[in-house]
Amino acid sequence: MDDCEELASPEGKRCDFLLFVASESHKGHWVVPVELKSGTVKVDDLDGIRDQLQTGSDVAHDVLSQDAGDARPVRLRPILGHGHRLHAKVRRTLTKPDYKQGVV
């Protein structure tokens, strides 16, 4: 999203990529906010990462709301890509139901 300054949140947090996928077989759309991290991801980093993915989700909602004539369902799949193995504590945090519900 580097070339889309107007899509950034007022705080300037945004995800690295935002993919829109139309699926004819599932009769809907997929929105995929992607955040890429190099190095080690720590538990302390997760709130910032969630904020970046949430901004991507918000931007996608705004873009798709402009096409009010398309009533197909939209599914969200946020992705955190990283270059190293995630520590067990980070994996546990990411799989908690209250954390996964943070990005809508």
C-alpha cells in the first residue's frame, strides 16, 4: 500500500499488501490484508501488527462499500508473514479466540 497514501489511517499504520480476490466458485470475495515482518516477532509486536492488519481490513471495507450493488459475501483472511520461526508464546497469543477476533 505504499503508493496509496490516502488509504492510510490517520496514525499512519497500514499493512504491506491488501489483496482482493473474487471467487466465482464460492460466490463471494476474499479480502487478504498481509503484513510482512523480517526477523523475530515478539509478543510486544503483536498489537502493532494487529493495528496494521485492522487498517487493511478497514480500507477494504471502504473500497467494497463503494460497490453497494454487489451483495456477495466477503471473507477476511489476515496474514502475518515472517522470516523466522515464531516463538511458542507468540503462536499461543495469535491463536487465542479473543486475539483472532481483533481484526474484523
